[in-house]
Amino acid sequence: MKITKSIIAIIFAVSVVLGMFVFVFSEKKTFSENENKNLAKFPEFTLKSLESGDFTADLEEYMKDHFPLRDPLMKLKTKAQLAAGYKRIGDVHIGKDRLFQQVDKPDVSSFVASSNKLFSAIENKDITTSVILLPSASEIYENELPSYTEHIDEKAVINDILSQIDCDNAIDPTDMLLEKKAENNLFYTTDHHWTTYAAFYTYELFAKYAGIENVLPLKEREVMTLSRSFKGTLYSTVLDDSRYDTVVRLINPKSDFKSFMTKNATKACEPYEFFAEEFLEMKDTYSYFGGGNFPLVVFESENAKTDGEIVVIKDSFANAFVPFLAESYKKVHIIDPRYFKGKTASAYINENENITDVLVLYGINSLNDGVTNFS
């Protein structure tokens, strides 16, 4: 018995020493593809940070992020939770065929105030103003949610928000998406974003409000399959390798555009490729649309249906939507308020006298993320 205990103790001690050795000397990653996040850097030591407790807190975060075999151990943990019947891990609800992001009642006042402040600051009163507020997968596929889930009435919340915004077109695509869900999958099963099909259907709806005619229908577009193994942001929490998604791009053979981007809103845009093929080899396949999120992206289209110019104030949902606008507008200005610094969106609009339309497009599950101060 003593020999057995001694062997166990030796094995444990060796494991600890080896683990410490690996932790200290192994190469440290800066980004976790599984979790889709930047990993903590080793904190800078100062007496002030030690006294305040910031150093020890940051050191604990660093050790958690770089613990040996972190990814396999996290997968093992979630497999055990799934085997035990867990229906929620973190903020992700586990349905039979898809994962759902927890959607809490959003901060209505901030989005309403930003929208109204933006529209009232636009000097050219002939500019057509529109708002599209998107429901989440939980609203469209509510019947697939685990039975215990308390789901807010997103349609009612969206209608309440839109009723408080003074704009020309207040667009709630919920009913349309509910009708279309039988035709194609509208939200990724492993990610919180909508699919390209949902983005296209919403573009068709917007075109009706904007008076844009002869939109090329889906059946006449080429469906380009980009990936059959996409694992998105919700996968990063659950780490269930049995779930994956197909990502497509819908191509209009009659339309093309040039794209430009700046990483500093006060500097000029430079040419870049909006459809970023390098992301097809990465976990974050959704970033194929736009190559990430930048302060300002501009499309220029020679074959657009109109000579109009539109500004889009958006979160990342719009990345799959905005390419369709290049079919209708000669110029599309895309502003991401999270990174657009140095001037306000309204100042940018007022500086560009050829702008004819302004569209604010957000997903309801973005409204609590502090990204709605765009006026």
C-alpha cells in the first residue's frame, strides 16, 4: 500500500514539474482560434500594480490562457458537460441542431438616442434615412431552443425601438425571415451571425423600401461554396466538434465593385480586397466578408442601378449584407463606430455632399455590447 502511494506521489510530482517546465519554456500563442480571442500577455510588474492587485489578477489571467494542454483540456471539460446533459455552457444554449447565443433585453435608450441624434444632425434633409434591426436566431428558430430557456419577445422589442426612431424607413425583417426559413438556413448553427441567405433576403426587403427595382433574384445568382467546415463564435464556447456550418457567397454576374479601406478614419482609404480569401483557411471564416472590421470601407461600382451614395452605420452583421448594396448604389460608405475615431458619423455624412441615403443596421444581440454610440 505504501509503495502504491509512493508511486502515485512520484507520478503526481513529476507531472507537476513537467507541467511547470512546459509552461515556462513552451512558445506562447498570442491568439486562440478555438476561443476566437487574443490571449493575455505577461503583465508588466510595478509596485503600484502589485499593491492594487492588478498584477496578480493579470498574472492569473495569463496563466489561465497559457496553461499547458489548455485546448484539449477545455474540449474534454465540455464533452463531459455535454455527456452529463448540460443544455447551457457559458452564454450559449445547446439546441438539438444548433447553438444559440443568450439574448438579454437590450439597452433600448442608447440605440434610440444615437439613431435620433445622428439623423437630426444630418444637414441635407433630402437624405433618406433607414434603420434595420435584426432579430437573433432565438427568435427565428424559437421552437429549437431548449425547453427551459427564457426567451424575450424580440419582435416586440424591435417594434418598440423602431417606433421611437425618427427615420424614413423603420424596417423589421422578422416576419420576412420567419417566412424564408423554410427555404434556406438563415443563421449559422455554430455562430451568432446570420448567413448570406438571410443577408440577401434582407437586402431584397430594404430594396423595396428604398424604391430599388429589378433586384436580381436568388435563383439567377451563382452560389459559391466557401467552406463546409465553419465553426463560429458559439462553437468557441461549446467546443463540440460534431457541429459545423457551410458558408456561401451569392454572386451577381452582372455586378462588380472596387473596394477601399482605411484603418484610421481621419486618413484616406486605400485599395483592398473586401472578400478576404485568407480567412477561408482560418477558423473565423465569416471574416471572409470584409477581412475583419475597419473604421471605414468604401465601395465604388460602375454598374450600379443608381447614381446614389449610401452610408451604412453597422455592426459585424452588415459585413455579409453590404456587398449587395454595391449592385444598387454607385458608392457605398461603410462605417463601423467601434473603430471610427476622430470624427462623428454625422460629420462624415455632412462632408460628403453626394450621399443620398443613410442606413443603420444592427443585430439585436449587439445592442448590449456598447457599440451603439455612433452619432
